[in-house]
Amino acid sequence: MRSTKASAAVTRLNTRDTDYRYSMGMTASGFFYLLRAKPGAAPEKISDELTQEEFIALVNRTGPQKKVRVSRLDAAFEQQLKRGKE
């Protein structure tokens, strides 16, 4: 199915942003759009009709972003790379 990647992106967005419930809509011509609803309210359309790639990029940019964990070893390696450039 074409929409599997898009629905997985919406699922990830719902885990990042618990204030709203997000869902996706799909037109007959195969374009996607994003819907957002507060708990107990009707969903509102918050995006235009987009291709699958554009839709996934929009969903990944929407809502709070997950912080990337950096290990102590990764941080030391980054410092070592900076010193090597000097």
C-alpha cells in the first residue's frame, strides 16, 4: 500500500505531540492532507493536498521534535574532530 509510510509518520507524530490527535486524509487522486483535532473536538484540515514525499516531510516537521541522545563517546569524538580541523 502506498499510504503505509504516510500513516507511520502520523503515528510517530501522535507519540511526539499528545496535545492533539493527528490523522491523515487521502483524496481520490492520491494526494494526502493532515488533520488535527483537540480531544473531544472535530478535526480541522491543517495542510494542503500534498504528494506522499511532501506529506511525510511536513509531518516530520510538525509538532515537538524528539531530542537526539548523544552518548559521552559521541561527544568526545566530535570534540576530537573539531581539534583535528584546527
